[in-house]
Amino acid sequence: MEILLMSLAIILGCTVFYLFHQQRNLHRPPCISGWIPWIGAGFRFGKAPLEFIEQARIKHGPVFTVFALGKRLTFVTEEEGFDVFFKSKEINFEHAVEDHIYRTVSVPKSIFLTSHGLLYGVMKNKMKISNLCQFSEKLVEGLHEQLESLGTDGSKDLYNLVRHALYPVTVNTIFGKGLYPTTQENIQEFLKHFQIYDDGFQNGGQIPECFLRNWSKSKMWLLNLLEKSIPDLEKNETLDDLVAYWTIVYVLYNPSVYENIMEGISSVFGEAGKKKIEISENDLKKVPLIKRCVLETIRLVAPGMITRKVIEPVKILNYTVPSGDMLMMSPFWIHRNPKYFPEPELFKPERWEKANLEKNAFLDGFVAFGGGKYPCPGRWFALLEIEICVALVFYKYQFNLLDPFPKQNFNQLLGVQRPSTPCRVEYKCRK
């Protein structure tokens, strides 16, 4: 009898606890989970993450939670959650990325948390708009050198062409000459390790290194290179050449846009290809279509996900997001919301005529550079560098397209979307 009463008491207690727990969770966002403990919806989410996010938004509304790999990922997809994501004191950036930073660049959490704010301030100050003039001359000179090394004509995958031109220039401009190798053998070794590290960056932040041996070796090789060069480095960010690649791709596959850009380049710099030109910020302002094309490209190839961590429970719409949740936004899908960008799948640089770019104000709903306390500190440098690259490439070369428009890799959550198919071109110097 006592055993029976004790069993009934345990069952009753568990029932009360369950009902109480459910009551507390009534105002949490709808949660997508799975029947496997800890893994949750991890398999479904990992199979096609961008597609998963959009289907979840359609089914569950503008705020929803995904339980995967032991973490609660709460997504906000409408403007009601954007202010919370970027401005709420209950939301923290450093705690959201500290694990990823440790896994990908081996910086201990304690050091990252104490030094991030200082380093961010240094980068933000050195790359502010008023300092851009000190970079433009180096960028132009370096790009001229790299483009000369391509020869007067040839055929190449366009991504490799742009990367060959822009990546070493970026490294040398930001870090100073000496980090990027100069001999062909060393260049190939550097590019091999960087390619492995770059391709595995997303998985490297989630999967133990013992399962990513090649990626781990390349990570250590790059870290050792940086450690040797630390005395000579300026503490700034490197930039991705994918945006320059995609901008050139979108322009080449839109003949009317290409024609207008070439008219603008010729009107400012003279007949294309005739001389070694200099490009200043003021020159670029005379060809505003280039910046509009760059921003429209960034809109279309933006990261699949950016994150913060909920430190204290926070209200979004009618929901309470509990502390410990990772709060997520998807610039990729926000930029495809017709509420902010009509005909979102189309490449329409003219939509940026409505933005006040003279005052560095972007369109509503454009979140590629983040926001709040920690927007991308290198955004103005990035735009300048890409604009210069696009202008010089189109000024110098004529292109013949050999492949259909390249497809994006829709499984990518971190960083600019990569091409999953080649885009080969024949290039020839203008005469």
C-alpha cells in the first residue's frame, strides 16, 4: 500500500511539475525539435539550413525556436525583433561567438572577452570614413600590379581571377607587405591552407577538430604564420573577395547594367583600357552605379545567419525568449522579404537610388553589415575596395562568358554565399 501511495505521489508530482513547466512556457516562441535527445532538429536543420529557416518562418510565424545539438536557436524575421536583436541590453554579441572564436582561431574565451571591445575600437577608428583616403592609393596600385600579372588575355574561372587580383592586395593593404608570400611556391602553399580553412570555417566552429584533421592542420599553419608576423601587423580585419566576384558576375549577366557602368567609367576615366588610371573616392562618386551594384549584390549574397546570446529573458512580440537562447537573424532571408525589397530575387541596382548613400544611409531592411553596438567595423573600407576592383576590372578587360549564371551554395550559413558552379570567362585587355 505504501509503495502504491508513493508511486501515486511521484506521478502526481511529475504531472504538477509538467503542467507548471508548460504554463511557464506558454509565452515562449513555438519550438521545432526532434525525438532524438540533444540532436533535436539538427539533422533536418543541417541538411538544408536556409530552406529550413524559411519554411519554419512560413509555418510558425516571425519568431520561432529551433532546438538542435543541445542549443535553442530563436529566430527573428521581422522588424519587431530587429531592434531587440541589435539594441537590447539583454542581448550580447561576445557571449554568442566566444565558443566559435575559440574553435576557429584558438583564442581563449577569457582573452576574447577582455580584448574584443578594445580591438573593435581600434579597427573601427582606423577604418572610419575619414581615413579611407590613406587606403585608396595602395589599393589602386596593388590591383594594377595583380591585373598586369594576368597578362593581356586568357581564360579563367572568374572567381579565381578576382581572388588572384584582390586577395593579396587586401592582405598587403591592411597588414602591410610581408605577410602575403611572394614566391610562387609559397603563394600556392598559402592559398592551399587558406582554401581548406575557409571552406571548413562553418563546420570548424561546431565539430570537434579530431573529425576535421585537414582543417585543423591548415588552421594551425595559418595561426603560426600570423604569430610570426604579429610585430609587423596592424590589427585590422581581412576582407572577402566573394562580393567583388558576385558583383562582376551580376553586372556581366545584366547587359543593360554593364552598358551603363561602362559609359560611366569612360566618362570619368576616358576610353576604357587606354592607360593606367588612378581612382579616388571622388572619382567613384561620379559613377554611383558601381556602388549601387555592389550593395545590390551584397543584398543578394548576404550571410545566412548572424547571432547574439540572450543574457536575460527578453520580450519579442507576445513571446518571452528565455536567457541562454541564441538569438538569430538571417540577412539572406530578410533581404528577400518583398516588404523591404520588392521583386527580391531580381538584381535591381536602381532600387538603391532611394537610399541616401551620400550620407552613408542604407535602405530599410538591409542588415548585411550588422548593427547596434557592433556593426562591421570594416564596412566602409570593404565598399571602397570592391568599388575600386570592379571599376579597374571593367576598365581593363573585355569578357566573354562561357558558362551559365553560377548557382549559390544554399547550405551556407556563415559569410558571403559561395558559388557552387563555375563561371569561366575569356578575358582580353581593351586596346
